[in-house]
Amino acid sequence: MKYSLPTFLFASMLSFSSWAQLSVQNLTVENLSIPIGIDKAQPRFSWQLKSDKKNVKQTAYEISVRSGKKLVWSTGKISSENSLRIPYGGANLASDSKYTWQVKVWDNQAKAPALATANFQTALLRHDEWKAQWINSGIEGDSVNGIVPHLRKTFEVKKPISSATVFVTSRGLYEASLNGKRVGDAFLTPGWTSYNKHLQYQTYDVTKQLSTGKNAVGVTLGSGWYRTKLAWENHKNLYGKETALLFQLHITYADGSEDWIVSDNSWKSTPSHILFSEIYDGERQDLRKESKGWDLANFDDSKWQNVKIASFATDYLNASVNEPIKKHETFKPIKVLTSPKGETILDFGQNVVGWVKFNISGKAGQMIKLYHVEMLDKHGVPYFENLRSAKAQAHYVLSGEPNQTIEPHFTFFGFRYVKVEGLEGKINPEDFTAVTLYSDMKPLGSFECSNPMVNQLQKNIQWGQKGNFLDVPTDCPQRDERLGWTGDAEVFSRTAAYNFNVNQFFAKWLKDVSADQEPDGAIPFVIPNVLGKVTGAAGWSDAGIIIPYNMYVVYGDKQILQDQYASMKAYLTHVRGLAKNDLWNMGFQFADWLSYRVDDSKSTIGQKSAVTDVYLVAQCFYAYNIELMIKVAKVLQKNEEVADYEALLQRVKKAFQQEFMTASGRLISETQTAYILALQFDMLPESLRQNAVNRLVENIKSYDYHLTTGFLGTPFLNPVLTRYGQNDVAYKLLLQDTYPSWLYPIKSHGATTIWERWDSMKPDSTFQDPGMTSFNHYAYGAVGDWMYRTIAGIDTKEADGAGYKASIIKPELGGGLTFAKGSYLTPYGKIASNWKIEGDILALEVEVPANTESTVYFPTSDISSIKSNGVALTDLKQEGKWISKTFGSGKYAFTMKIK
Ligand code: BGC
């Protein structure tokens, strides 16, 4: 039968349209998209499949890497489902070279493979490729709390160039420019690491910034974390007294010849107009002293002095593995306030971290002072006390030049309000902009529900993360602390990984955990460690084990476990050494830091402080560490150690039961945290667990449905209640809005970030102990994990499902919520769970990324009511109260009866 053309066309359209549209996207190398500066010999390639079809599985891939037109490696067609972190396997890559890589992907649906291409550029693959020397300004007064120098050098570009790459780092912070144009858009570079053991350099493609003829490079060096005062005991010069620069510009000319412009004694230096710039205390600039055009080729630097060669090593430097700090959102003042003392205060409406940039046309010599605070007291007076010894000020002496744009360089502030002094005439709020600074992490998760206060809580959690993920996970950004507190980072790490891609952020930080780990295996309380030797504390030092595992589970990257395993094992061995008869019951412990205490705020909820025995807490975390090491050893196939850890775990749990539990399962501390941790880590015999759940719920009721947990109990409070079928109690605690609760700061005080204490500002609007009360501490934001995982119901399986290769969609309804929307960009693509209740019908929309599968748990007991696109679902599985089914990739619209 001969088809008519229209029929044929329609048929082929039909079959063509039925041909799946497969595409490949989000190509990354070493978990970074289009990275410049990879110093791995075997960089690892990842990609994502995108298809409009369901049940898409990759069947094969082919990676090819080219240098220009030349093929340097190809895998050939590999039958495999793997699309993550395929290591390069070709001949040695060359340093400072641009490569193009292409991936061809076949799947089980589309007729034709899909292609995608991306670039990456290598850094210096061998330490001996550093030709540059460390240089220091050599200027008297270039010290901590001293001047900030400019360094410069001019050089000739004799002929057309094909590429130019800068490799640069510093001891202290650097800002570099070429011919007056900033190199890159990263700030506070090279960030904060344990500089004498771990120092990263950055790589920039500056091909377009050079011109034939005379060029100039200029660098300004600030103290930064390298020598600034850190912590509250006036520690200074922790890594060294003299800042120093290491700069290497590699020019490849069009004719193939090369040139290197390096830091050496041919450079010149002079004090800049930045008179002072330190992390806690802020910055002072005298703009009358600004050397206009100092970083341009024709600038006269004849009065500048020669720099000094500094003898620092270069054989341990590595190229940055994490995203740099960048400028992000900006805020204009929402209000101009006048304090009772007549002070002019700008309210930016959001507690942020960064600085204020402003435009001004003032008189020469006019001094503008900006004071940064998080809160005003109940009389509208700026609250400085909680800054402790940190001055957090920016002072600018104007040069009289009209319409100047002014901002600092080598400091940052944690603030919502800024007191402005020195302005003449009426302030124009439009002239002032709050600029946020944080690590350029890729946003991954979004969460929204029908309760506006819970949505505000989500925002506060994300702003807490933005405010404290500044190359290092800091506890707070405003006072004379701002340290990489391990405990805070670990309790928040799963939530952090939902909100943003923090794999590389933590991969870099964990290198400092290893670097600053004590020879006896102890892990310090803050990383980079600026607080001296410690023996380690549960929940804090454990970050060395907990964070690598959490990152592996969420992103599926075994590398972080391989890189950290020696450190993880050394730490567990250290704790085993501290424990007597399998009890970790000695030494200093933070335990359930900042849990509820009656005297705190005269609240009426319960007349008993919730202080949990510190060694009960430590023993639970000892078990948690071992449990994770068992999982890690299994992932890394270290079977002999699995057996050892499993035996140890049994002993540690037995010791717990003998030391902290009565025969009926009552714990020596009648606190929420005691029962939460014992239940979370299965410390109790099966038979006694329900009793413990009952005691926990009774305890919560006795505090009128308020939590009393501190830093270590809070992250597991709602997950334990959900696990043991007490989700209604979990929702009650989430929606509680009087102190102590997550919503109290929002309801009572309009909080825009997460507070250090449940009552950093008390119900009577007075402040907690100024010696330690921050309004931007993310630790209590650890509830974010439960909001994604239980309200939206998005989670990954562990073991062979890590990284959302096999995911779980399991929304638990409650709290009177009528809808919730959650989505997350997994390493395989977007997963989403959106539910909505209408009457007695629940509509659940689910999206499962290509090349993965997801087990959907339907929150109904009415199995016959479950429909997919209106068609009754079959092959459903009943597991206890849960009905579930595993689906391949695709979009699904389910409906079911819920009452
Ligand atoms: C920090 C916390 C830290 C705690 C441990 C505080 O000073 O701000 O983030 O967890 O100390 O003691």
C-alpha cells in the first residue's frame, strides 16, 4: 500500500515526534562548570541527560578530549549508565592549556546519540612550573593593623598573543589588575586556608586584558585572615607577619613562542590610600592619597620603592578546587531611620554579609564613617555590644572628587543596619547599596509551602548560609569570632547541601581539617584552626567524619571519602583512645550547646532547664561516628575494617545502655536531646524504643509543645519524631511561634536570618548575653533538611543510590499545610515534589531526573484511590503504613484520597 505524502509526512512526524528528544547538559569537570585552573592529572568528567521521555536510562557514552583540533584522548563507545565523574585516561595533559571535551551519549529511548561540548583549562600540573618568586612590599608599616601596599610592574608585549593566563596567590589577600582592569571577579582571594600547610592559587584567562606594547600589572595586598586579629584572645600574625604575593603571567604568542611575567625584585611598591584594613575592625581609606592610574602602563612610579623577595615555599600550592567568593545580591535601604540620639541609620531590610558601596560628591577631607550592626534595640538605638571587640566600621576621607563610588576591599561586615556619620545635608538612601559577598555556590534547592512564616524560615536559613559560607563555613559574620566552627558546620551540612552545591566548598575545607588535625588524630574545634591544640569534642570534631559522608550521600562523589579517609580513620582511632571501656566519658565536651535554660528568658513554658549529660551526648556521637565509618568503609570496600567497626559499634551501644539507661529504658537525662540522640543512633534495645518515644513526646508536651534542644539535639528532633510516627508533633514544633521555637524570632522580632540562641533577642525585646549572641548563626537552621526531606519529601537513597541515582519521594503531610513545593538539582538533573490538598484529594506532581529512578511513597492509606494521570496505579507495594512504587525518570501527576 503506497502512502500519500501527507500521510507519510504525518506518519514520519508521528514517528519522529515519537523519537525521543535526548539532550546532554550541565557538563562539569571536577564538579565545576567550564573550570579555568584544573590541576588534576586525571580530571573527572560529568554530564546530565535531559529527555521528554519517561524511564530514560543511559546505555553508553563516548568522551573525547581535544587540544585545538588535535584529539588527545577518547574513551570510544563505553556501554555504561555512569554519567558522573569519569576520570580522564589519556596521555598527560599539558599545563596551562585549553582543552575541549565532548561527550556523546546513547540512551534506551532515542534513536540517535546526543552530543555536548565544553571546555576546561589546566593549571600548573607540576610544582616546579612556578617561575615566580614570593615578593613582599618591603614597606615600613606594612604590618597587621598597618598600611595596605600597592605593588606594580610594567612589561612589554612585543607581538600578537594567542593566550595569556595569570596564576596568582598571596599570603594575605590580593586584588590584581592588568592595565587598570580587575583580574577576575572574585573577592577576598585566595580565601582562608591553613596557609602554611594548604594554600590555593587562582587561575585567570587574561588574554583580552593585554595589549601589544607596554602593559602594567598592579596588585594590592591586604592582611586578610593571614595576619589579622583572629578570635577573642587578640591572636595576630597567626600565619605570618609579612604579606606576600606570588604572581605568574604566562603569555603564549601567536607564533607559539612564550613569555612569563613573574613576581620578582623588579616590582615596585608604595603605600596605597587604604590606611588600614582588617577583618573584624573594618577599613580606613584616605581617598586624597589615592594614586589615580597607579596600575596603568604609563604611570610614573619612579618614587616607588623596590619590593623585597620573600622566602616562602611554592611546592605545596594547589589550584583552587572550590568556587571563589563573589558579589551577589545587592540591597538598597528600605528605610532611613533616626535614632533617639539623632543618628542616621540605614535599614537594608535583610541581615547580610558583605559591605556597603556608596556614591558621594563630598569635600576634600570630609570623613564619612559607616557603623555596621545587625539589630537596633527596642528604642531604635544601634546594638553594638554583640560585636564584642570587633569594630566593624568603614571610614573614608573624601578627596572632594565629584560623584565618587566608594567601597572597601579587604574586610567584610555582618549587618542589616548601618549608622552613617559625616554626611552633610539630607541622606539619599539611593546612594547606598549593601553588596553581599559569599562563595559562588550554585543554588540547587527550592522549598515553598502554604505557610508564609515557614517560607520566611526557609529564606532565613538560606541567608544564614549565604552569610556564613565565605570560603569557610563560619559560625557568625559580625563579632570578633567568624571562625570555621566544626560543630555548626556538621549539624548544618545536610541542609547546606540541599540549598546549594557545597561539594567543592567542603572538599576544600576538609583539606584544612586534615591539615590542622593533630598528630594524635584530634580534630580542632575550628578549621582553619586558630584556637590551639584540643583533644576533640563530640559533635564538633566529628565534623571530620560526618561532613565527608553527608557530601558523599548527597552528591555521590566517592573522591571526598577517598581524600578524607585517612583523616577520618585517624580521628576515630583518637576517640577510641580517649574512650575507657568503650565509653567516651572524659575531657571537655560542648554537648548540646545552647539548649533551653529556664533563667534565659523567664519564659513560662517549663520550669526545668534542658541540660543533657555531656557524656551521654558524646557516647551517642561516638556510635554515630562508627556507624558512618562502617558505611564509608563499605563504599571504599575496606571490608576488614567494616568488621572491626561493627564489633566496636555493638560494644559502644552496650556501654551506653549500661552507663546511661535504666532497665526500663529511662535515660539519666530527662531531656528531649537525650531521647532524640538515643533514638536517632539506635542506642536503645528495640523493645525499649517506643517507651523512649513516649517519654520524648511527654517531655515536649510538658514544655507546651516547645523544643528545648541545643546545637546537637535540634537537627535530629523532627527527623526522629517523623521516623517514629510522631509527625504531628514535629509539625507542632515547626509551627510553634513563641520562645523557644524556630518561628519565634520571625513572629516576634521580624528576623531575616537564623539566630545563635533561641532568644538572642528575648520576648521582652532585651538582648541575651552580649558576650555571645549573634543574629546570624546557621546551626539552628539545620531544620531545613527536614523541611526538604519530610515536607517536600525529597531525598536520596544511600549506598548504591547516593547522589540521587536512586531517590525517594516521601512527603509527610501535616501542620495544616495545604501545599508544598520542593525541587532540587541533583547531579543527574532536577527532581521535584509538589503536593496540593483540595478537599479530601491530594494531588502530587513528581519529576524524576533522567538516568535515575525514584521510589514514591504515597501519603494515603487508600491504595485504590491512587491514580497517575487519572489512571489507577497498579503494582503498588505496601510497606507498613506506606504504599510505594518505584518509577523511572519523567514527570508524573498522581492523585489520591487522603481522608
Ligand atoms: C560559636 C559557636 C560554637 C560554639 C562552641 C561559639 O562561640 O559561636 O558557633 O559552636 O562557640 O562553643
